[in-house]
Amino acid sequence: MAHGDITHIEIPVSDFAKSTAFYSDLFGWQIAEMEGFEGYPMFQAPNGVSGGALTERDEGFTQPRSMVEVDSIDEALAKATAQGGSVAVEKSAITPTSWWALLTDPDGNHIGLFEGEM
């Protein structure tokens, strides 16, 4: 994926089993946990390009959020904060070769950032 591509969507849910059944039936998504990502059931859309995960809903995460591929999370966060955004979640490792962070735009929307290779 290239810088700026939407790579992933996270959908906050309160009941993994119920939500898995709902989205599987509605969209035909095959939703399953992958080794190393327990508690984060993922799916790939039929186009084979995009996908996402069901994520535990909490007080600060009540609406779906997109994850955007960036060349550098550090640079993207610096640019976002210079333009009135803020950092909601600092850069964190996913695997030894991939990272994520979460920014808040000037309107309060959360946008996830992804850097690296899975």
C-alpha cells in the first residue's frame, strides 16, 4: 500500500460473537482471530485489498475508525499537530516491522496511522 491509502477499518463492538455473526451474514466477511492477534478478530473484504477488525468498544472508542498507511508515523503526527490536530495514542509496535498510532483531527475525529510491513 502507498502513503495515504486506507488500509484497515476498526469497528468497535460489545459482543464479539454477536458482531461476528452479524457482519459475516450481512457482508460475507470471514472473521477470525489470527495467531499473535488474539482478541482482535480480523476480516478481509471480497476485493482482497481492504479489511479490518472488530475491536472492543470502550468509552473513548464508540465509532468505526479508518487506519491510513503512512511513510512515517512520526512525520505524520508532527504534521497533524502543527495543523491543529493532536495525538490520541502514541506510536506503538504491532510487530517488529509495523507500528500504529492514533491522531485526533481539529474536528475531534480519530484517524489511525499504520507504518510498516505485516
